[in-house]
Amino acid sequence: MPNTINYVTRFESKLRELYGQELTSDLLFHSNSDIQVTNTKYIKIPTLSVSGYKDHSRGSMNYNAGSYNNNFEQKTLAHDRDIEFAVDPMDVDETDMILSIGNIQNRFEKTQAIPELDCYTYSKLYSEATRLNMTIKTTALTAANVLSDFDANLEAMEDKGVPLDRLVLFCTAGYKKLLKNAEGVQRTLDVKTGGGIDRRVRTLDDIQHIQTVPSARFKSAFDFTDGCTRLHSH
């Protein structure tokens, strides 16, 4: 007669830790401290223009009259989102706290809220650039041309008077890999104590901050009907 064995089933109450990143677009929300977007639907961004110098008439005590104009550019907050989780206390107890509101909130932030805000922010920047007929490059980047493309972008911004010390480079890990292996880069390897070699690209020319964005969040359009779903591959 064969033995009857009841195998033990073990249930773990600790949730499996998920890999994820914090909000990568956070710096964009702190670039102008004068603009507040809390508890409001409309934002009015002030603009001010003034006239320039005119020729002065020597011997005259009168000065040329200058002119100034102010206006407001109104923006509307249109991406209204909400969600509510109703948790039965019995479900909390009978799952050994797995379905606690703390666990649900934490998992929601990591897997839904934070990725969606990044996705919306970057896709919105793309749609606004398209609406304003900005130049959007589609040339495939390689180790051979990534530096020349970077230089061209930097030149265009510097020519428009953009303060380079405030620039942040948002890019994917694939782009950083191209920079690391770009042709024409003079490399100095920092050999640490113990034999470690540091090959990371932390800064590039005037760009002092490089922010890596997961490629899944760095797309041109998403479907926000239920959560966030990618629509396009570019």
C-alpha cells in the first residue's frame, strides 16, 4: 500500500519587491518656482516686453519715452485622474495583511501613478512640440553620429540664448550607451581601489545633469483610458 503524503503549502505574507524607478520627470516640475499648479484648473503665466534704447539728444533734459506691455498666457490643466480602492477588513485579515491599504497604495504608486505621470509628461511635450511645428528629428542615432547630433542640438539652444547650466539631458539607457561608445570621445578610465573601472557618463560638455528614463515611458503617445498603455513605438 503506497504511503499517503500531505505536502506542506507555505504562503508568504511579504510582497515580492518590484524593480522600478522614481519619477524621472520630477525636475521639469521644479524648473520655475513661480508657477504653482496645486488646487487650480487654470494657470496664467505672465509675460512682459519693453522697448529698447533710442538716440539721446545732447543738451536736452528730456529723455526718450519707453514703452512696456504685459500679458498672460493661460494654460488649462486637463489631465484629471482619480481612483479609489475599497478594501474589506476581512480581506486584510484573511490574506495576512497582503491586501492592506498600505500595500495596495505602495503598489499603485510604483506600478501605476509614477509611470503614468512620466508617460503623460513626455508624451505631452512631444504633442506640444508637434502642435508648435518644432523640429523633431527622426534620424537613427549611432555611435558614429550621436556626438554630431548632440553638438547640433546644443548649438541651436545656445544660439537662442538658452542658459546651458540649466539644461538637463533626458535620455534612455540606449542613448547613454551610444554616448559611452561614441566615436571621437577621448576617454580617461578611472581605476578605483580594488580594480574597479568607472565608465559612466555623468556630464557632457555643458550638460551637468543626465537623467535616464525607462524607454517604455519615453514614447510619443499613450492611451490613458484605463491606466496607461503605449500607443506608438517612437
